[in-house]
Amino acid sequence: MATSVLHIDLTALTDNWRALDRLTAPSVETAAVIKADAYGLGVAKVGRALVKAGVKKFFVAAAEEGVALRAAIGPSPWIGVFGGHMAGDTDMIADMHLVPMLNSLDQITRHFEALPGAPFGIQLDTGMNRLGLEAPEWEAVKDLVIKARPDLIMSHLACADEPDHPMNAHQLATFREMTEGLTVPRALSATGGILLGPDYHFDLVRPGIGLYGGLPYEDSKAVVRLECPVIQTRDVAPNETVGYSNTWTAEAPTRIATISAGYADGISRKISNAAVLFDGDTPCPLVGRVSMDLITVDITHLDHVPKSLDLLCAHQTVDDLADVAGTIGYEILTSLGGRYLRRYIG
């Protein structure tokens, strides 16, 4: 088989959710963010595993994602839509019982006129300047909105992965000021906010990356292993080159393994000549450029020809690979392509 295999440990994922849930008080509900096809791991399988673990509330980015999740997990769980109520979303929101987080005066008007009495939430902008009502807008409509009884009022932290950043305290104070005296359930924190402590937890937290084995949750279990089959090996003489543009030259006799994976599978060209893959516990340097379908690896130091090599594993997490590529673990996960054979454990 010339297809790389993405092994997805659903037991590790649900263990991560339970561990994050334990970091909050019993009165705080722990939801799950399952947008972007569950961070690239498959919304149906991941959604059903989390429901079985006890998750009752989910968040997605767009109504279309909510439709896919609803089809997988059935009618009971609550599904919030971060993107709110966009033009053209009304039927999906109504038919799939989705709860849009309304971000603007236009969205509030659209939702109240198209679906009077239907559930909704409100997103407030506490300083990130991305989504949500700013303070003057909120003051203008707060009484009307509260009278309609929103399910949730939320905001989003910009710097939660930097615990000492002053923006965290600023947004916390702003959120409290904008919601003071309201009896509506409130939510401010994703994974990073959970780790900032109880002051940031309010009534509901919504972990995302921490469920999938990524930072800033350092205690998370690895959820993915990317196993790439070896298609061919060859011996390369000194001064011979490997791959496009001759970016790597052998300094000594070298055995090269060509594996089935490439940038068409979401593997960044930026890890060319920089990353390693693993044969069990043994690192093997990636040499030459990552191409569309193939990667070349130096296996000279091995005493055997492996059937496959791991790009993601316990020895190289999504954040380790992200460091090599100059990006973040979120991008590594959500870029994983559709050609992988996905095998679920647990």
C-alpha cells in the first residue's frame, strides 16, 4: 500500500477532554471545539467519541460544519456556531437546531427577524478585534438581547497561550465589565484560558487544541501518529544529489528511503532538509525537498530497511514539527490532507 496512514487515538482524545474538565470546578461545563473537521481528524468519529465521553455542548466555525456534526451525533447535543448567522444560513440553523453566536448588529437583526424565538448566543469583542460586538454596540442592544434570553454570552482571549501577557487581565476585566449583573451563562476560555485558572472559567469552557494533543496544554496525550510507507530505497554515492533543485548532496555513501507523503498531503515544504522521521525510537533525517507526493530520508544508520517511517509520533508531536516549519501545531493538524488512510483506535 502506497498510502500514508493517520492513526487517531480516540481514547487519548477523550482522556484529554476529561483531564481538562478536571481543571475546572464542578459548576463549570466543559464543551468541545470540533471545527475544521475536528482539527483535521474527522468530525464524525471524534464527535461520537466525545459524546460517549460525556460532552453535551460543541462548537463549530460555520453552519455547514454544524450540519455535518449534527448528522454524526444526533439531535440531543447543543451545537454553537462561532461564525454566527450568515446570509443563507437560516434553513441550516433551523433544521439542524444550531445555535449561532451572533457577532454584529446585522446578525442580530437577521436572526431575530428570520428565526424569532430561536436559540442564539452573543459574542463580545473584548479587545481581539476579530469577531463580536464592541462595547458601544453592546450597550445599544443589551436590553433587547437579554430580554430574548440568549443561551450564552462569550468572548475570546487573544494571548491565552502567554500566561503573563497583560492582554489576558485586560480582556478578563473588559468581559466582566460588559457582562456585570447579567444572569446569562458566560464563556471566555478555550484551552489556554482554562490553564490561566478559575478566574477565567466562568460558566463554560471550550477546549480545542488541547483535546488533540497540542500546546499550550503540555500534559495532553498524543492523539495522532502519521505512518508513511517506504516505497523504494537506493544507495547514493558521495557528491550525488537528492531531490528537486539539488538541495542536498551526499558527503559519504548514503542509503536513501523514499516515502509516500508530500505537500499534497499537507506536509509543509518548509521542513525540507530540516525535519526527522522515526523508525521506532530512532530518528532519521529528512534530506532534500519535500515534493508533492514523496519525501526522501537518510536511513544509512539503520541495520534494516523499514517498511514505514513516522513523521508524527510520541517522539515528534505536532508542535515539534511546527517548530521546524516555523508555524503552530494547529496548522500542522488542520493541514493533514484527504489522501491519508485514517485508522481510529478506541
